[in-house]
Amino acid sequence: MGWDKRNLNAASKMPADSGARWLAGFSNWPIFIIGVLLSAFGLLMIYSSSAVMGLQKYGDALYYVKKQGVFLALGWALYFMIAQIPLVKLSRLRMIFLFVGLGLLFLVLIPGIGSKAGGAQRWLSLAGLRFQPSELARLLLVFYLSATLTIRADRLQSFNKGFLPLLIISGLMMILLILQPDFGGAMSVLVLSVALWFMGGIPMTYLGGLFILTLPAVLILVMKAGYRAKRVMTFLDPWADPQGSGFQVIQSYMAFFQGGWSGVGIGNSQQKLFYLPEAHTDFIFSVIGEELGVIGIIVVVGLFLSLLYCGARVARSQLSTFGYYLGCGVTLFVALPAMLNMMVTLGLLPTKGLPLPFFSSGGSSLLVSLMALGVLQSLHHRRDVDAA
């Protein structure tokens, strides 16, 4: 592959002066600027979509904004820290990262440790804040797969020594997520894994066989859980039950319709006034469409496309296989849920509780998304060489 054949000795050297080295860490201003714009825009829309609910439930219109602000501050602190870390030196710690991710998912399932809400047990509580470990676990899986695909490159053509161990690890994480249950998170793990396996050179016969075996299993999981099957039927015809299962999607349609081209203005959404369930979380994109119209939608989509472009450029600039895989995986890690969330709100996919990164209220997604940007920042100015 092209990135393997470049002159690894041509990697840019860090300035000797510590102050210059610190500034060099943030030379890829586009990623930093996009992150700031997404964070600020997201905080504004959380306030607009949650003020009424915060006032009614907690007597504080800024309740959700304050909670998001705490995670925003923590997320940016982690961004700056990760941007300074030579990630290639951590590639040999991939098993530790993997055990941390799997361990957190195990803890969630233990009664008394995991926190339950809405019929799902997906959270851990710490210092009064709830954190969803699945977000971090998926990011750690990307790191593990990127490092393993690099270090075991000579074994990837073998099913038993190459593909099977990777399949077992990703499959175990999917099982832990399904047990919560978090079907959307499990499918996200599958897509991220297959994408990295494909880039790593896993034979197409293995991936094709996996698809043939996975499709029936997914259909069984969907049909076995009545609420999942109901979501699929609602996706096919939301108007069959407009006051029941189709209510949320129909209200989302109405939000986009009312927004038109220029929107009704910030703070003037009618659907957020308890017509549209989860207006400040899973369906915040609908509120953006109503208040800012097509123009607002184009801005949001444009920011994520810009991030996708910058992430792809960072990956392509790497002088190491590990850096390339990690850059691609982290970029997909942020872009995939954004794309799926927008498709759900537009009625292009069945309803699923996937947050819109940087926008949906909930600190876990925000925190880990900023960590992912920190990874891209680190990769940009170091262009790490392969681990030996």
C-alpha cells in the first residue's frame, strides 16, 4: 500500500524549543476550529431545545446546558492532553485499552454498579454525572484494531491466526452491548470493525461469509424484540399509527416542514414544546431544521463533511500503517453516528437512540467525540512511524 512505501525517515521532527513544540501540536487549525464551531453550535441548540423542559422539571432553564458545559470542559481538556501524546508509542498497550473497554461494559451490567433508565442498563454514575461507557469502548476498539492490524499484518490472510481473533473481540463487544440492550451501539461496532478489516486487507471471502452469517442473526434479533420489530414497521409506514409508534417520526417531519428554507428562528420551535419527544437529545436535528431551516441543516452537514474531509487528509498524510488505520477509524467513529442520526430524523432509517455528536444533550458522546478529535490532532503533527 502507498502509505507503507513512503520514506519513514522523512517524518517531520518536533522543534527543540518546548514552547514551539506545544504550538506545533495545534498546527492543524481546521480540526480545532471545526471542533470549536460544533461545540458552540451544539451548546446553543441544547439551550434552545431544552430550556422549557429544564424550567418545568428542575426550575432552571439552563439545567441541561450546565450539565453539557461540564462535559464540554472535560472534553476539551482531554483533547489538549491527547493531542500531545505520541500515540504510536501506546500501540503496544492495545490489550490494556481493550480490557478497559470490555471491563467498563461488564461493569455496566452488574446490578448496583450500572445505572438503569428507560429499560436499558447503559450508564455508570460518578460524582453525580452519568457516563455511557459504550462510547469510550468503541473508541478504544478502534485503537485496538488499528494497532493489531498493523502488528499482525503478516497473519491477516489466515482465518485462524488473523481474522478469527479479531472477529471474536468485536463479537464479544457486540454481545455486551446487546445485553444492555444497545442494538444501535452493537451495529456501530460491526460497521467500524468491518471498515477497518477491509482497509487492513482481510480477504473479501471472509467478509462476505461474515455478511451471510450476520444478516439472519440481525433479523432474528430485530424480530425477537417486539419493540425493534415495531420500529421497523413504523419506519415503513409511520402513518399507520400516527398517535402511537409513528408519533415521533411524524412530529420530526412537521418540524422540518415548518422550518422551510430559513427556519422560524432560534428559540421559536413549536415541536420542542413536548410535541417532539427527545427534542434535546436524539431528535435535536429536527429542532435545528425547524428553527434554522434548510440553511441550518446545510451548516450542520457542512461542518461534519468538513470534519470528514480533514480526518481523511490526516489519515492519508500518515507515514505509518498504524496512523493511517487509526486516522480512518477515528474519523468514521465521529462521522458514522452523525450520519445515522440525521437519517433517522429524516425518516430514512428506523428510529434508534443514536446521539448527534456535539449536539445531542448527553455528556458521553460529547466527551468521547472531543477525545477522537484529540487523536486526529496528535496524528496530524506527528505522522507516527510504525511500531516495531
